Amino acid sequence: MFDFLARFKTGAARLPPTVERDPLRYEKEKVIAQSANVRKRLALAKDPRTHQEILFYLAKEDTDPAVRLAVARNMSTPVQASPLLAGDDSEDVRMALARRLVILLPELSKETHSQLYAFAVQAFATLALDEVLKIRAALSSALRDHVAAPPAVVGQLAKDVEREVSEPILRYCVVLSDDILLDILSTHPASWAIQAIAGRAHVSGPVSQAVINADDVSAGKILLKNAGAELGEGLLQEIVEKARVYSEWQGPIAMRKSLPTSVARALAEFADASVRDVLLERDDFDQQTIDEIAGMVKRRLAFAQDIVPSEGAAERVLRLDKKKQLNEEIVADALGMRDKEFVVQALARLARAQPDTVEGVFRMRKARPVVALCWRAGFSMRFALRLQQEMALVPPQELLYPREGTDYPLTDDELRWQLEFLGFKAA
């Protein structure tokens, strides 16, 4: 037992120093370590000159928690004793060990002290699963900013069910891998966990996608405001589509730096006036984009000015249809103005259906009936997606998206079957 550490060497300034072997004193320490005198054993455990083999023996064999606590605090205690102390019955001993290991961690690099690092990681792994919450929380708080933190250990802490343990790691720990983050996001975590990940200093493209897929409105808003989040044009287009329902995302999208013009145009199609104003005030868009956005604003104003106070939505639809002005563009403007009654009446007119039937389709909150209705009305699949989101309130995970960006994802036969199921007569 007492010769266990003979083959290990330590040399860094903070690591336990190598005590010059004194045979006479060593024999005296052995006698004290095995004695029944607690006071003398405690003094031995506190003394930084005590031989490491003796300290290891006390960590493993001593029955008094005060002695083992002194061993855990003693800077001369060998790292090899850490796994023993990590499983100690005393909460105070385990906490003292955690504090000391965190101090030693920067110097326990895998390259320089590979054997010692392995012992420290083993101890950290045990502490990360400790039944006492405050020990896990203390370890999490200490390791969250450590670039030398063991990846497996922070991964375990990141998955802890207690918020005060996992949140600091999820939010700040640079060692935490994308694989761990994606695994956590795929298991339907609590909202605060998604928000913590969204607020990390750097969020990779795959992790950003997973955050958006979680459909957490607050987390999405945090991600959009995060300059360190990688959001490619494809993902931003997807975010814009979801922003039709999650209106809280519209402002952060409009203010995001290096916003692709295609995304800005898509956002301007439906965003509130305040958001469109933000887009128009940007100085990084070309003139064509500015003109397109300004044109959308003018159309909305024209749509509003065309309203006759004594004229209902049905009468207005009929008037515009007779003038051959009832088309997808004007219905899109109405949807952007939140004039849902006009949308229903226009869709009924163009699809040759009753308004009650159209409203019934929207109340179903199903994607396929809405898509089939839009197809019958002659609308584009992109507009069918808007109607799924804004009129039918189809859950995001059930939406039907355009195939290859523009095409209907259902065959003509599938669309006709949907219409027949809804009670529509053949066109």
C-alpha cells in the first residue's frame, strides 16, 4: 500500500511536490497513520511535508472524516488519490476535492501529465454524478469557463436534470461538443436549456438549425440576436417562414447583420410596418431590393386606401374580380394587412367554393386540405405555405413546404383526391 506511488512523478508548480524521502520520518509517519490517535493522524494529514504514500493511505483507510478532509485539502496529496476521495462518504471531503482539482486542472494536461490527468478525470466523472446537488452545481460553475475541462465530464454535467448544474455548461462551456448539444436538443429539453444553447458565444450551423427546429419562440429570438450564431441563407429562409407565425422573430431578423436580400424580400411580404421600416432604413441593400420592399409597402397602402367603408369583404372581392384585379398578389397584401375575411372571400371566389367551406378547411388545421384548396384557386405553393401558417395555424412540424422551392409537393391526383374528400366537384 505505502509503495503505490513510487512509480509516479510530479513536477509542475501547483501539482503535489515531490517530497524528499526521509526513511526515519517515513517510518514514524507509517506508525502514526496506523495508530488510534486521531489528533496525531489529523496533524499528519494536514502537514504538506507528509510523504505522498502516507497521504494516499490516509485517503483510503482512515475512518475519521476530519482526517480525510485534511487529506483532500493538503496540496501534497497525490492526484492518484482523487478517485478514492471522490467516492468518500463525507460531502465535505468531496467538495474540498472538487475545489482542489479545479485549481490543478490547467496543469494536468494530457500531454504533460497523461497518467495524472486520467486520475483527475476519473474523479471529476464521479463528482459529476454526485447525489448532492450543491457539489454538482459547484463543479459546473467552476468548469464552465475552463478550456482544459474534460469533455466527457462537461458532457455529463450538460445533461444534468437540474438547471443550476446544466445551464452554466450549456451557455458558456467552450469544450462542449456539437454532438452533445445536438443530442440534448433532440430530446425535447426544457425551454431554458434551448435558450442557454441559443445564447452561446458561438453556435454552429447544425446547432442553430436544431434550435430553430425546437420551435421555442424565446430561444429563436435569442439566436437571431446572437452575432455568434451561424445562420446560412437557407436556414434564414426557413426562419422567415416560421416568423409568419412567430411574429416576435420578425424584428430580430430585420436587424440581423449581413441579411441576404432574398431573405429581406421574403420578410417584407408579410411583416408589420415597423419591421418593413427597419428593412428600408438598412444601408447594406442594393437599390433593386430597396425598390422591391418599397413597392410592397406602396401596395399595402393602396390596398388599405381602396377600402370603401360601406363595402363588405364579399362585395369588394366581387368588384375586384369583375375588374380582373383579384389575384394572388392582392390576396397576399390582404393577408399581410391581417384582413382575413377578405382572404376567405377571395379564396372562395377563386376556388369556386362557399366561404363557409373555406373557413372549414382552415379550422381543420391540416396542411393537405389547405394546399389542395390553394391549388384549385390557382395560387402558388409558396402562398399555400403562408396560408397553412397564418390562416390554418398548422403546427410547424406538420407544414408542407414547396418542393425545390416552388413546386407543389403533392401530385395532381393527390390534390384532386383531397378536393373530392372535402366535397368539391370536379373543375
